[in-house]
Amino acid sequence: MTGHLNQESIPDTRVETLQAELDRLRGELAGIRQQLVDTEQAFGRFVPREFLHFLSIDNVREVRLGMQTERKLTILFADIRNFTGLSETMTPQENFDFLNSYLSQMEPMIVPFRGLIDKYIGDAIMALFPKETDDAVRSALAMLERLDNYNKGRARAGYLPIRIGIGINTGIVMLGTVGGSGRMEGTVISDAVNLASRLEDMSKTFEVPLLISEHTLHSLIDPDKYSIRFLARNRVKGKQEAQSVYEVFDGDPPAMRAAKLRTRKRFEEAMAFYFVADIFRARTRLVRCLDEAPDDKPARLYLARCDAYLRNGHAEGIEENELTQSWSEDYSSGVADIDSHHRALLSQLNALATAVREGRSSDAMPILTRIARETEAQFNAEMVQMQDSRYRFQADHDHQHRRFLRNLARLSDEILSETENAIYLSFRIKLLLMDWTINHSVKTDRHLGHHLKSRSGG
């Protein structure tokens, strides 16, 4: 047929040439595809793929300036102690070799716990845990265990051991991209990040490796699975209200961990007396703690503070803490019925703490009953609001409600047993119920309030 060209009409040499060209083009295409894969994998070392998923994109080429989303995260900061002094003894090359050696030990202790490393800040690590709060605590404990093994290797090589401090906080954050037309990066913005960093810094003061906030404590699935004790109630820089800080000591050497478990209640009783300026009873309990655990550095620090108070009438934290708490409009969530309940709840908790402190357990019983009844009714009403408005953080919100009710039930049993020290019980009411009420209003309910207003067009 005229115009029809088939393979038989093409010389063999021409066919071979075309086939060779086709094979070459296929090879080039495969190479380009592999380059794209390698480039994206390399870029993923700078921008974690999980961060892109937060922004609902799958390809780094889709990233745009100003992308942002809101998530509940647990933030972990880890930092090498006295790194400046350590680095001054090394050459620049030795510094980089040491940092990469250390960081390569820590990374495998974060990723398996569903965490992602947001950034390295010199010798510091900032990691994010988007699933469960427990992931962050388990990761921190794994880091401390790996550090112990790493230090054994350093000792065999003739190097000094290194220590790290870790701070963990939980909260709702904004993730997104910031920068300019020529340079941008993914980042996390929230005061929850700042508090995690402050906690890491506080671990230097107390010479302990792992501190968590009360927000993280209340977000754990079951805090009793860990070795935790109350450590401080400080006004963290940038925070209006004093923040309760807790030590997780599962990573301590076995003997120290066992000693802290045996003395935990005595230590927390000492803290209760210390923060209400009953220094003699605080000091007596701290001395007994140190008799059993001489290397308990927080106990030794507080003993020194007690002695300082006896000398000059002042010690850090004492003047800021009372066993009652007045309502302030600064605590308002912006939702009238929620604020009304919180105001009434705080008043009832004050009455409860006063009755307990004065030894009036018969007066405490009706207060406990009223708090349980009214609070559960309020929580159920909020649950309906969240369901109706399709609030995306309802599961976390409900978890916080259940935590309050569990704390209330536990304290009710302790109060009704009439076997605990009254100051200690009043202090626990302050930490576990009053502080919860204020923080829940300022953080969790305020966020819910913004959501409800946006849904109603207000």
C-alpha cells in the first residue's frame, strides 16, 4: 500500500540504530527518575516527610510559604550539659565528629516512637510527637538508656561521660512555613514549645535528666505506669501562672530509682510544707529522704533552700504559693456557661482544701459529692457541644475531663481515709484539681471557645 512503512522496509542497520537510541532514552529517563527519588529523599533529611503530611501535601515541590495547620503535639527538647565547656577542649573537626556521633545515637531513639526531629539547634534536639503523649516519654527514656551505653563506649575510649537534660510539654500548636521569597522553613509556633524549652533548661537547676509539665502529665494514658514525682511549682518566664513541674525518674540507675520510689511520698510531703513556708517540717522530711538516698540532688537542693530560708527568710517559690486560688477573668475561656462552671468549681475546691486543711472531713464529704455531680454534668454538656460542632480535638478534650474525674476520685478516697497529712492533701488538691481547672480553662476550653465562635460566625 502506498505510504505504508513497515519494519521490513527499514534496513537492519537503521532498526538497530533506532533500538539503541530508544534504549538510551529509556536509560536516561530511568536515571532522571532515580535522581528525583534521591533528591526528594535527600530533601527529606532537611524537611521531614511527616511535616509535609501535617500540611496535607505529599511532594516537597508543593510546599508554599504561609501553609499552616493546627495540631496537638508533644514537644521534646534535649540538650547536652556543659557543651560549651566540652567543645572548648576540641578542635572544630572534633566538635563536628562528636556531635554527629552523639546525634546518630539519639535519632534512632526518636523515630521508632513515632516522633520526628523538627530541628537540630547546635547540640540540642527538638522533636515532635503527633500521636500519643506517652510516645515522647518513652522516647526520652530510650534516649537516656542509649546515652548510658554510649557513655560506656566513651569510657572505654578514654573520654569523659556526657549528660543530657530533657524537657517535655504537650499542647496545641501551629505548624507551617515561614520565611521569605528566597528562604523558608517549616516551624512550630506555640507557647507550648517555649515551655518545653524552659523545662529542659530547668533540668540543669535540679540536676535531673527528665522533666515534664503538668500538661504532659495529664495527657498520659496512665501516669502510674511511670516513676513520677512532683518537683517544683515555679513561675516559668513568660507565664502568668506558676507551672507545676514533674520529674520522671525511670531512667535513673536502679538503686537511685528504687530509693526515690521508697521516699516519693515523703519527698512530696516535704514539697507541700516547703511551698507553704512550713520550713521545719519540710526540712525534717528532706533529711530523712537524704538518709535513704544521699545522691537525690533535688532533695539536697531543697534542703539548701530550707537552710537559706532559715537564715534570711526567703527561698525561691515559697512566696508564690497558697493552698487556695481565687478566680480571675484572665482565666476566662470566653464561653459563658463554661466560665460560670469553672468559677463555681474553683470556689468549691477552695472550700474543700480549707476543710481538709482544718481537719473537717465531715464537711469535705458533701463538697466532694457536689463537685463530682456538677462537674460530670458540665463535662457531658461540653461533650454534646463538641460533637454538634465537630470539634476536631474532642478526644483530647474528653481525655482531660476523665483525668480530672480520676484525680477527684483518688483524692476523695485519700481524704475520706483520714490517714494522710492535711497539708499534703490540701496541696494535692491545689496541684491536681485547682491547677487543672485553671489550665484547662486557659488552654483547652479557650481553644474550644474560639472554635465555637468561628462556627457560629461570632
